Amino acid sequence: MKKKAPELRKKALKAEKREQAMIEGILEGSPDAIGVVVIRLECGCRKMAAVAKDGEPASKIIMYRDMAESICEKCKQDNGAFVRVTESFIHWVDPPPSDEEQEIIYRKVLGSQPAH
Ligand SMILES: [Zn+2]
């Protein structure tokens, strides 16, 4: 199902339609945000949080599950543990910050640059 893109994962990863709707909602409620961190968990749940331009959180962390009233039992227990993260990226507002700024924020928020 997953297509392998030759470019960097950072560029390859894009918000899905339903994620996009959530992202827009988060951005609306977070005027300081320059992006939204999107974390996909292996169980299908999602974790999101707005990030400000200094890399600090600009909203609280939101967890949700598509087509479900609540997140799954696993996530309720471990709160979406890092070991179960399959993908993470930042969805930037338009226009996005410079590549340099993006890298700094990536490091601050996700600990490192996404793997190539
Ligand atoms: Zn879950």
C-alpha cells in the first residue's frame, strides 16, 4: 500500500485528508502556531500538537482515532508510547518557515531530523 518516495521523508510525508481537517482545527485555536506535529501510531491513533516558531508547544496534545469516539485501549494505557510511533512529521502553515528554521524545530520537537 505504501509508496516509497525517493526524496526525503520529511518532504514525502503529508497530512492525509482527515488529518488535514484536524490540523486546521488545531491551527484555528492556536494563533501562535507555525505548524502542527503529527504523530502516527501503529494502532491507527494520532497524536497532534501545535508548535510555535521557537519550537515550544502552542497547544495541548490532542489524541484521537478516526471514525471512533475515543482512542484505543492501548493508547489509553500508554498514552501513545514512543515505541509504537510509526511516523512523525510537522505540517507547516503556509508559507512555511525556512529550511533552517524547520530543521531547528524538528530537532527540538521530534529529537532529530526524520530518517532519510
Ligand atoms: Zn491507539
